[in-house]
Amino acid sequence: MNAIDESNTGTQGQKERIAALRESIRSSFPAEPYKGKITPADGEWAPELDDDRVLYETLNGLRWTEVPRQLICDQPDGFALPTDSAFVAFLPAWLMCSLENMEGENEVRDFVVYAFSPIHERYALIEEIHLNRIKSLNPQQRLTLRSLMTEFAKCGTD
């Protein structure tokens, strides 16, 4: 992965919490090459599945630490497209990027907050999908995600 901006303009306490979150992500999500199915449509590309094709072609065989920064910037919600196992394998790349620029705008963080925040009942199907994704994480990974969301709440992320 291209260098992630680990500098923060926040308080010393916030910088320490962000550093602890980064370490928690690194220790909770193994950086192993992913060889499984990436999208439900792997290899069966219809024109409307262009984002899936790009994810497959870019992520196939990579570790989460190798996900190109440009992919994350181009698809800030890309963590939501893969299969459950690919979601677990690659989510940490998006989580790391969500910690950048804590004092300013961060589209990846916006999508992470949206994806893992409680959703109004009229979006029950979306909420069910997100709950299933959360269930695919192990307890340590869920704790890391919860800590991340708690930090975002402290920072006032909408």
C-alpha cells in the first residue's frame, strides 16, 4: 500500500489513540495473501459490474497491506462489495485510510461510519447485510472496529 498519512493534527491524546487503533488493526487482521473469491461475480463480468471487476483484478492475491491507495480513493465504499471472506481480508486497508486527516474531510471514513452505524428501519435489508458482515469478523476484529467507531464518535464524525 502506498504510504498512509499517519500524522495527525489533533491533540496528543488523539494522536496516541489513533496510533493505538492503527496497531490494533495491524494485530487484529493478518496480512496474508488472499486467494479466495473476491466478488460474487468473479470472472463473470457484466457491464454493470465494473467496480467488481476492478476489485477482483486489483485485489486478487494481495495482502491488505498491499492494497493500492488509489483503489481506496477511487472506491471509498469498495470494502462493501467483496464476498464475506474478502471483506474480512481487505477491510483493514479501508480502516487504516479512514484514520487519515482526522481533523478534516475523509470520504473513506464517511463510508465506514455509514456502513457500521445503526440504520433506520426502512433500510432493514442494508442493515442485515452489514450485520452479517460484522458477524464474519472474529471477536478481536469486532472490538477493533468498535474502538474505531468510538473514536470517530469522539471526534464528531457525522
